Amino acid sequence: MNNYHDLEWIFSPLYYKVNFLDITIALQDQKIHTTLYKKPENVYLYIPPNSSHPPGIFLDYYMAT
């Protein structure tokens, strides 16, 4: 197949689990299983200092944690 109009096909091994958006989809025992996926960084838990939030929100945020 690699000799057709300069196209090169790259094959990868078959995987039984994939993270898509915020869901993990897995194939186990010929059934589809889904669970919620959360990135390991959890960056959404922290307000970055250069955000456009009003200055008072940082004091309230850090006092609550």
C-alpha cells in the first residue's frame, strides 16, 4: 500500500482503551465500558495570577483553600 501516489501508511498497535475529551472508552469482554477521565495536572483547580478575575477573588479563593 505504500507505493500508491506517494502516500505512506503508518500502522500502530491495536489499543483497547482511549481517552476522548473527558471520557475513557474501553473495550473489555466484547463490551464497551466508559468512565470519566480527568487529566493528572488538574490545572482547572487553580486560578492563574495573570487571569482577568477581579483582584478580590484571589483573596477569597486563597482564604477558602
